[in-house]
Amino acid sequence: MKDCLFCKIIAGEIPGNKVFENDKVFAFRDINPQAPVHGLIVPKKHMDNILQCDAETAAALTEAVGEVARLEGVDESGFRVISNCGRDGAQSVNHLHVHLLGGVQLTEKMN
Ligand code: AMP
């Protein structure tokens, strides 16, 4: 989608620190990491947020979470996945994405 930051990263128009890619999903490191491991997993097809996510995309994102966790070395230690949605969810980029946070003991607090 025109003027979408993550669409531009997927298209290679803006540099992204890629971790994983397949036909449906692109994963890259967050530019402002909030944990030692902070990946963003996004569908290649533009959708604004999780409200627009279909079952096929949800499956592809879930599989990619596992791939990224293994590639980033946190599959055994554990990690957290979050998808912010809308204003109150503090979503700042309106292209569906899943944050994968790990590499440190996270707190129980989630807000
Ligand atoms: P959210 O606030 O859930 O919409 O998350 C958007 C995330 O995108 C934030 O954690 C930002 O740090 C991250 N971000 C913004 N611009 C870039 C970029 N050019 N490359 C990688 N991550 C980015």
C-alpha cells in the first residue's frame, strides 16, 4: 500500500534488518528494540491490524513466530508476542505486525 512504512520495507524501498522471509511473511528487527531480541513479523499483504487478519495469514504469522524465535535463539528460553491494535492498543504503524520480545526475563506486567 502506498505510503505504508512496512509495505516499503517489504518491497526493499526502505532498509530493514531482515530475519526471515517466505511467500506470505516478512520479519525484521525493530529499529527501537525494547528487549535484546525484538522482531517484527508482518504479512506481505497489507492489512491494517489484527481485525483484518484472515485464517491463512494468522497461520503464516504463527509459523513465522516459531521460525524467528529459533533464528534469534530464544525458542528454548522463551519470549512474548504482542500485536498492538488501534488507538488504545498504542498501534503506531497501521500494517498488521506481531512483536516478538525476548532475550531477557520479561516482567509479568504487560501494560
Ligand atoms: P506498534 O507501536 O505496535 O505499531 O509498533 C511499531 C513498531 O515499529 C515500533 O516498535 C517501532 O519501533 C517500529 N519501527 C518503526 N519504524 C521502523 C523501521 N523503519 N524499521 C524497523 N522498525 C520500525
